Amino acid sequence: MNFETEYKNIRFKISLEKEVYEDASLLMGDKFNRLPNQTMIEIKKGALGPYNLIITSDDDDEMECTHYFSGILLTTDEKDLLDELGSYLEQENILDDILAIRKKYAFEPGPLWR
């Protein structure tokens, strides 16, 4: 799923790709990063699935940055997926975090000490 949006004068190209896995137990991780039992049940039923999110941010100054997020658990129901992705982006402040990173690493106006 690919789409574009503009937020605070920055263009965002958003690509959402479903991860392919053969065994849901591979998503468990180690004992410190285990998913809750209910989440694992939803994954095994096929109601939830892991996705990769690739966001390219671009401004008029030709500074383009690519941001990767992997292992995002979202619904597998395609009609609800876009709404759930929008909620995820809003709740996690993804676009605002990207703007902060862009500002921090911007080439202009230069370092803060200048």
C-alpha cells in the first residue's frame, strides 16, 4: 500500500508492506520481548499481522530522508488497515518525530553552536 500526504510543508511518501513469515512463534522474540498471549492468539488467527513501514520525507530544499519502521502489528483486514495505520501514526507521533529528526540533522542553518 502506497500513498502520499503533506504535513507541515513536508511531503511524505508512505509505503506499507506486509511481512511474510512461516511460523507465528518466530515473532515471540526473547523472554524480555514476548508478545502478550492475546496478541499471539490474534496473530495465529490471522487478525493481526506484522508490517514494515517505509516513509520518505521530502521538502523543497531537495533534502530527502528515508525512515524505516519494522514489526508494526496492524490488522490484516484491508478495509480497516488505512484507518488503523492513521491511528498508529498519530498515537506514536511518527510524523512529528520525523520532523524533529529532519530539523536536528538539517544542513541549514547549521549547528546550534554557530
